[in-house]
Amino acid sequence: MSDGARATRVAIIMDGNGRWAGDRGLPVLEGHRRGAQTLKQTVKDAVAMEIRELTVYAFSTENWSRPEDEVSGLMEMFAELIVSETPELDEQGVRMRFVGRRDQVSERLREQMGWAETETADNERMTLFVAFNYGGRAEILDAAEHYEGGGEEVFAGLLYAPEMSEPELVIRTSGEKRLSNFLLWQSAYAELYFSEVLWPDFDRAELKAALQEYATRARRFGTREATE
């Protein structure tokens, strides 16, 4: 059954940078840099396809356990990318929001995140949520610390980005089939799409394929399909 719906709220688990680099005998950070280029193009494609919210998993709370040189290299790369890419995102009408725990990152990086959010705050064409030092369980625990009752709507208002809509479609690259602690609350009824392509090789055609697959699905939100 198809409802022909078009996904306008999409989330992506960008997986496979390390394997992409390893397959080519390159340092893992080269895979991350190529992945950053892919994200830049994916944002452009998402804007062109009239996606309203795009959430990407950039760095998880578990990623701190990776080798120290990889983590430090990633932090430096993120800092560079925020400075270099924010002006172009602003020109495209993209609003930036970072979601996750900021207390564990450097003061410099926190300031750059705040700067990027302020610079793009008035943009309305698309919101790019960057899940950075993010974990779904951490988000729920942090919200629970301030929750005093009132139901799901009140609890959702305590999440990192209360204005984030629930994603309609979650895409994961590299052939892995799990959420890996990503948007656990928000993705309760999201459709899942697993691509075999490693993230650095993800392109417009892959994004389009995911959106086309979504359009063939019927979302029921726990109800039964109506009988004829």
C-alpha cells in the first residue's frame, strides 16, 4: 500500500567514513573529510528537494572512546567546517542548530556553535540539526532531570531541540541496520531506510532513492490498516 507522501523531515546516520578510508589505504581522518564534503552536497540536495528539516549524526557520546588522534582531529575539523561553511549555509537559507551535550567540548567550539546558530537564526528554508556529542539516552536522561509530570508533550519540550519535528524518515548508510542511540525519542514512528553505500559515496541518487522508497510506505502509527 502506498500513501504517496513526500518526506520533508529526514534524519541521517552518516556511517562508513572509516571503512571508506580503510578500503583506500587512507588515514581515517581523510574519510571524515570526504564525509564532510558529502554532507555539504547532501544539504544542497535536501534544500533543492524541499526537505524542511535535516538532522545528521555528526558525533555521538560514545565516539569519545575512539583513538585520541582521531577524536582530536575530528574536533579540529568540526571547528574549521563551522567557520568555513556557515556563510554558505546562510546564503542558502539554512538555519543551523546543534543538539547534544556541549559541556564536554572546548570553549572555542561552543562559541563557534553559538555563532553559527546566531548567524543563521532567521533562515526559514530548511533547518539543519547537527547532532554533536549527542546520544539518545543522554538526551532522555537530561530531560528527565527536569521533568515534573504533565505528559509526553511537556517531556518533549525538555529535549535538546523542542522545536525539532519528529523525523518521518531515518536513513543509515554503510549497510548497518541499527539506530546506534540516535533520536530514540523522536524516531519512535519513523520509517527506516538502510543504504549499502558508505557515507562518503552517498549522493543525490541515493537520497532520491530513499525518498522514493518512503513514498511507497503507509505509516500507521500503531493503528491497523483500514479494511475495505
